[in-house]
Amino acid sequence: MKVDERLLDYLLNLAHLPRLAEDHRQRLKRELSRILEYVDQLKEVPTEGVELLQRPYPLKNIGHNDEVKSSTLGPGVLPAEKRKDDYLIVAGLIDKEKKE
């Protein structure tokens, strides 16, 4: 299948791409035409009797069971840490002002 000017304009519009310079348009037309020719070649491959696959490798669940663990932070977790009750006080990440 050859990509003509009309199809190229349609594809560029779908992709929300701006109008391309003529040399870029010609190169893109050649590349898209080659891709479509390759797809046409793939259509000719005999696939009768070939099992359909979702993926070329077996899928194995490698997850683990959730376990409840203690999350209490002991002293010395952060250098020069400041605490208030069971919480760590850290410098603000969004505001430029230091809040404590």
C-alpha cells in the first residue's frame, strides 16, 4: 500500500502534527509505505493451525502474601531528626517557608 498526500494529511491531522516541510513529508511517506508493505507481507504468512497466544512466554504470578509488620520508627532513623509524638518532622517539600 502506498501512502499518498491525502492519507498523509489525514494521519498528520489525527496525530495533531503541524504541516511538515516537503522533504519531511516525502521521507515520512516513504517510511509509512515501507511499514505498510511489511504488514502486507505478514498477511501472506500461512497461519492455519498456529495456536493463538496472548504472550510468547508463560505468565506466572510471583506475588507474595501480605504480612502485617510493625512500622514503629525507632530513634536514629534520620540524622538530626526532630519528633513530635510518634511523627518525624521534616523540612517542607512544596512550600519555601520552613514550617515546624
